Amino acid sequence: MSPTGRQKALQRHGLTETPEGLDVTWQGFQRAAKRALELRDAGSEEAARMVALSPDHPLRWEYARCIQIEAFTNEMSDTGF
């Protein structure tokens, strides 16, 4: 995958690169919240705990960041990057 393709994938997943690593954007948080609801409905206790937190809770944002990083990493693996 080209650097441009990688950047587009980051944007698709709502992630930005910072000097400390990847961070989640508001769009990424919203996508992750939807995924967390799906995981909760599938029986994930961790997702249920995270969804129960207020949207401004730092742990909920960290969980969202992790969900989006996992999705991004899976896409990169699928493309052989």
C-alpha cells in the first residue's frame, strides 16, 4: 500500500498520526461506538462496560482508539502492508 493509501485508510478509520502514535478523531470515536454496541450485543462484557461509561470518559475514548487501531491494523494486514 502506498503512503497515500495508508493515509486514506487512517482517515477511513478515524485515526490521526501524532508523535506519540495513533489517536482517534471524533469520526473514529463514533465508528468505534457503533462497533462497541455490536460487540456488546454479541456478549462482550468489556464492550458493555465501555458503552456504559459517559461519552466524555477517558477510558471510553481509549477503548474507541483501540477498536479503530485494530480495524486499521486488520485492513493493513489484508492488503499486505
